[in-house]
Amino acid sequence: MSEDIKARIETLRKRPEFLAAARARRQPANAMLVQARERDDGSDTVRVGFTCSKKVGNAVARNRAKRRMREVARLTLPTKGVPGWDYVLIGRRDATAERPFELLIKDLEYALRKIHGPSK
């Protein structure tokens, strides 16, 4: 997707949507794990979900990590995400909450490039 075209972003909310992404491609990055799958519904939206297990820390740490991932996705996925794909960002212990924000953005961009190949 070119830099000037912005995809519409929706949020994954239902467990089956998360499970479908979990069965698809995975790409680790320093601060998160990105799971991605192409949908076959013909939609032109990018859907994204966020999750952090209790391994990430207490509720405060998990919520901070998810807030940071939401903001990274909001800034990155409209231009770097591929319409018709679902992405799930999974937080990592210490790394997601503590990593400098600019590096979080680079981590997500790296994962998207790896998932979608050299043309991305």
C-alpha cells in the first residue's frame, strides 16, 4: 500500500477473530508479537486487536502496554497495513511498556514488512 493511501481501521472484539489470527502468520519484533491473516470477506478495512497476558505484569502494566500498542497501531496501520488483513498485537513483558515509542513504531513496521514480504 502506498504512503498516501490510508486504510480504515477497525478493532477486533470477538474471541473467534483473535483465534483465527492466532492460527495464521506470526512475526516477532523486539517489543511485541504480531499475528496477521488475510480475510476472505472482500472488505477494504484493516482490523487490529491487542492483547497482553498476565505475564506482562499487573493490570496497570498490561493496560499501559495496550495503550502504547493502540497508539502505535493508530499511527502505523493506516499507511503500512494491508486492507483485508487482521492484525493482533501481543505485548511482551517489560519490553512493550518500557521501549522508547519511536522504536515501538519501528518494531511494528519491521513486523509488517516481514509479514508482507519485500514489497511492503
